[in-house]
Amino acid sequence: MVGSQSRLDDMVAIELGYVIIQWSRLDRVIDEFIEELARLDAPHVSHAITGNLDTKSKIQVAKALAFLRKPGPEWFTMTLSALDTIDNDLRNRRNDVIHAQWITPRGRIHKLTKKTKLKRPQSFQLILETEQRLPVKIKELRLLKKDIEKTWYRLLMLLIYINRPKDGDIYPFQKISFLQYSRQAGLDDRPKRGSSTQIHPPQSSRPSPPPRSSK
């Protein structure tokens, strides 16, 4: 029984680790998005700005820059959707799991969160609840990891489309329409038509996030 619970604890720890890793990659892509669109070429300058903003503030800055630098309405709509997903969905889900206490009694996974809430149970008497204990399935953590990973990849591909080489020229894939680019880069869920050419992102002067995991 002890060995079984230990394995379950290890499984939870591993999946939480994947969430943390993917979130750090997402945070890095948001930083690069701000740095590129604000044209902050000096690393110390860009780090001084993005390093002192929380995620919610970064999202608002990124939205403003996306509006100012948008190459077209389709790109802006897709970018705004990705940023809204981070702010309204992923950020809350990530905070919910990272700041919770995790326990595995009797082979079941539960998360404990401290939340003050007044509620009326079936007795209809008002009571104060200060802690919530909710059952969690391991696939919920895996889904969160996957959603974060998918979103930072999406935002990175959107950034690459409007990124310009230092010599002021444009990359070959920027000569096609954004809708065609979005299909080839995997941003559009609709079936691909015509050319099967794949997008090969340019080598950035800044290091890009590691390849997405297959797990």
C-alpha cells in the first residue's frame, strides 16, 4: 500500500513538473513577443522590462503591441485569441494546480486549496468554508500541460510570421498570405490545400524554446 501511494505521489510530482516546464516556455515566448514587437534589441533593456512584469501585465503589453504591429486583421485576431486563452484560461488553471497542496489518500489524488467562501449546504444554515478538497484525475494535469504547450507554440509561430531579419529583408515564407502560412504552420485547423511546403522558422538571434515534447 505504501509503495503504491509512493508511486502515485511520484506520478503527480512528474506531471506537475511538466506543467511548470511548459509554463516557463510559455513565459519565455511572451517575453520574446514583447521584445521583438517593442524592438528592444539590447538584452539588458528588454530583460529589465519583462523581468519586472507579472503574466497578466505582460499579456496587456503584448496585446497593445500586437495591435500596433499587426500585419493584418487575421493575424491580430488569432494573436488576440491566443493571449486571451493564456490570460483567462491557462493562467488560472496553472495557478490553481501550482498553489494547491496535493495528497494521495487511499490511492486517490486530491488537491487542497485555501479559499474563504460562505455557503449553504442542505441544512440551509450559512457556514464558512476556508479550505476546498477536490478529487483530481492525472489526465487533468496532462491536459493542462498539453494546452500550455500548444499555446506557446501557437504564439511563437505568430511572432515568427512578423519577425524581420536584421538586414531589413523578409523571409521567404513571409511572402505568402498569412492564411496560407497559418495552415502550413499548423495554426489553422482547416484541411491544407495546394502546396505541402512546410514552414521552417528562421534562426533567431535569441535562443528559441526547446522542441515540444511528445509526451
